[in-house]
Amino acid sequence: MDKNQHILSTRRFLPMFLTQFFGALNDNVFKQSLLLVITYGWIQHSGNVSTMNNLAALLFILPYFIFSATAGQIADKYERSSLVRKIKVLEIIIMLIATVGFLLGNIFILLFALFLMGTHSTFFGPIKYAILPDILKPQELMSGNALFQSGTSIAILIGMILGGAVISSSQGNLWWISLTVTMIAVIGYICSTFVLKQNVTENDIEIDWNFFRTSIQTIRYANSLPLVFLVLLGNSWYWFYGATYLTQIPQLTQQNLHASENVVSLLLTLFSVGIGVGSLLCRKVGGNEVNIRMVPFGAIGLTVFALYLAASLAFVPERTGELMNIAQMFTSGFAYYHVMIAVTLLGISGGFYIVPLYAMMQAYAPRSHRARVVAANNIFNAIFMVSSAIFSIIILSILKIDIKILFCITAILSAIFSFWLLARLKPLAATTQVSLED
């Protein structure tokens, strides 16, 4: 039997996988539906589309910066399966708040719900990644991370499609999207009730509710682990990169491709499928051993295929009139095929890049501080993603530079950062691997 299939069929892994899957699904159904009602005017607002979309991205990630350190302490102190269930109850409450926002057509309530969903994900993150090394054997860690990333990608894919389909087919009746996100939250809670009880390793931790002080302490601890600290920076760069691209896809689709909401879902689907394929290929090609062998290939792809996407957009013909649908996308010339191929290859490169780094973070973090290391990772992710939103707002809304130039700048920055990261990471990883074997 295939090792991935074997892990996925076990009681120790499957409930956690499904809980994570439906959480990621709901995140993306809600975020995608919110971006679409903003972009296509289903709910009235006073800001321009680019600013509102990037503001939404910023509000979702801001809680990671504020609450991650405390979330890490809580995840190391208390029994994790109980925490998972409580967090899933919170998700149901948040979706009921979002329902009020949708039905009243109130953008501020919806943005508040988005902030709360970011808070929910902040407290869930340290648990889901810290729990993997406890429920998996060491030789299963790469496979488990590959499945987690692939499952997340499939959840993103289904979430983007479902969010777009519900908004598009409901034609302004937002009851349907409200019902959808609430039901997914309920299913996620049901899955969480099957997560096995976990051992508590650090129940003498004193929770520090001073978010600023705790964040500084968590970052300092991560900085004391040189290899882990570099891995966290690598993870966080990927989130800067991904946020820069994914947040702009609705605007890119409407303004550069002159296409409808369904084409937004298509491009996000291709990106998500790419990440899933890349994650599984990374495990197949790179093997079960925790190493950075595939990271350079992912880093090269993140630069080369980003430039390919920018070049492809330059050859898309100008259009006027009615927005293009998916069928027209496939019959309107090779330029559109190049855009779709570039987006898919970016996703595959992302899978090669991120799976080994997450496995290294879990493998090399001390067990007693694993959730707090994940929390440090989330803090850095938040800093990089908030920076991405600010960076994109400055480039697109303030300087009014073309989106293709934004993609080129990001690709060049990715090449510079990846070269620096790998030059420092390779010798440290080799040394640490030797010491582990000894």
C-alpha cells in the first residue's frame, strides 16, 4: 500500500487532516466570496477595488502578528485535541457574524469577521503543525507534510471554486454563501471531535497575555536556533510571495484579462492544483528523509515562472465590452494559455519550496517548544504578508505601477532572497544532519 494512503487511513492522522482541510476550505470560501463581492460590486463600499482587496488581505493576516506568540504558549501548555474543538466552535460563531454582514450588506461587519477568522487561524496554526511530529513517525513526517500541503491546496481549490460559484449563481442573494460557510464550519467541528487526545509536555507554562512582550520572547527563542530561524525566514518569504500574487488575481482577471468571476476561480484552481502536485512530487522525488534537496528547484521556479507570467500578460490583447467567461478564455488565443500554464507552474514550484521547509521546522524544533516555534513562524509569516499587502498597495495604488511590473519586482526579490537563504542554509543543514545521525 502507498505510504501516503496508509497514513491518511489512520485514526491518528485522518481526523486532524480533515479538521485542517475543512478549516482551510472555509477560510477560502469566505475570503474568495468577500473578494468577489468587493471586486464585482455586490456590496457597496467607498474605496477602490485594489485598496479594498489588499486591506482585506491585511486584516486576515494581522492577528498572526498580534496573537501568535500567546497561541504558541497555549498550544504547548494545554491538551491539543480539546483546544482544536474549542477553536472549531469559535469558527461557527464567526461564520454567524459573517452571515449578519452578508445579509445586511455591511462591509465593515464582513471585514471584522475576516479579522476574526484570521484570529481563529492564528490559534489553530501552532496546534496543527506541532501535533504532526507527535502523531507521525519520523519517517512519515515528509509524507505527512506533503499530504497536509496537498490537502490544503485541494481545500483552497474547492474553496475558491465553491465561493466563486455560489456568489456567481446566487446573483446577489447572499443567503446562499452565508449558509455555505456556516455548514462548513459545523462539519469542521464534527471532524475535530475525532482527534485523539494528546500528551501535554509543558503544563507548567505561565501564559503571558502581554502580546508584545511574548512575541519578542518567542522571536528571541527562535533566533537562538540558527537552522530553525533560517527555515522560518524561508517559510515566511513564501507567504510574502504567495500573498503578493494571489491577492492580485481578482484584479488581474478583471482588468488585464477582462474576464468574469469564474475565470478568477479557474486561475486560483490552477495555482492550487499546482501546489498540490508540487507537494506530492516533492515527496516522491526528494524521498522521505527531511532535507532541503528540492528547495533550490522550487526557488528557481518561483523566479522563472513569475517572469513568464508577467511576459504572458504583456501579450494578452486588449478587450472591451462584456467580460469573458471560461469557455471564451480557452478559445481566445495562445496568450491566455500561457497565463494559465505560468500560474500552474508557479504553484508546482511553491510545493517544491515549502514542503521541505515545513518538515525541517517540525523535525528540528525542540519538542517542548515546538508549538512556540510554529508561533514564531506565524509571526514572521504575518510580518511578511502584511508587508506584502503594504508593498502591493504602494506599487499598485499609490505609485500606480502596472501589475506586470509588480510581478517582475517580486520575482527578482525572490531570486535574491533565495540565493541568500540557500547559501546560509545548506552548510547548517548538513552540520545538523550529521549531529543528528551521530
